[in-house]
Amino acid sequence: RFLQFLASRNTLFNLSNFLDKTGSHGYDMSTFIRRYSRYLNEKAFAYRQMSFDFGRVKKGADGAMRTMSVEKLLKGMPILQSQIDSLLDFEVHPKDLNNRVINACFLLLFKDLIKLYACYNDGIINLL
């Protein structure tokens, strides 16, 4: 429901200039907040364009990406690729994983990446 709500709105998270000046950790965390908001915007955009969440579709031989028409698949693969790209732009370094908030966010993004990669793999198999 939350993703549907985000997709229905014209303006999403406009945090490209976000900077938390309340403390020393705020400056460090602001970078990750901006990156994560970009991923959430991209995820909502993908939902708006495709009318489904790539992370929640059925995978495998009879999954959504393998049974999709070629026209819709050619429209959806670049959208999926841009969602994966925005996820990979989170770019966390091992020293940053000591922060529990960044670590928790990284784990959520890692789980999303596995699901998105499975969708991408199914789409490429369908195209081939």
C-alpha cells in the first residue's frame, strides 16, 4: 500500500539537498539518506510505470518476467535496470557498516538487490 501511495503522488522524496546539521553524525548520515531516498523514488517510479513491484512478482519458469510479452519486457527492462543502478549507488564502505542504522539499511537494500537481480535474470532469459 505504501508503494502504491508513493506511486500515486507526483512529488516524492525531494531530498537531493538534504543535510542534517544537528550533530556530527548528521553530516555522515545525510549522504546515505540522500542515496536511499533516490532509490525509493526510483522504486516508486518503476511501480508507476509497470503497475507492479519488481521485488514482489513471482519468479521462475511461470513467473511474471518470463511470461511477459516482448513489448512490455522491452519497456520494463530499462526501468528495472535504473532501479538496480540507483540501489547500487548506495555505495557503502566496510567502515560505514559499524553504524547500526547504515547496516540495517544496507541489509534491506541487499535483500532488494537479490530480488531485483532474479527479476532481471528472468527477463533476460525471456528475451533470449
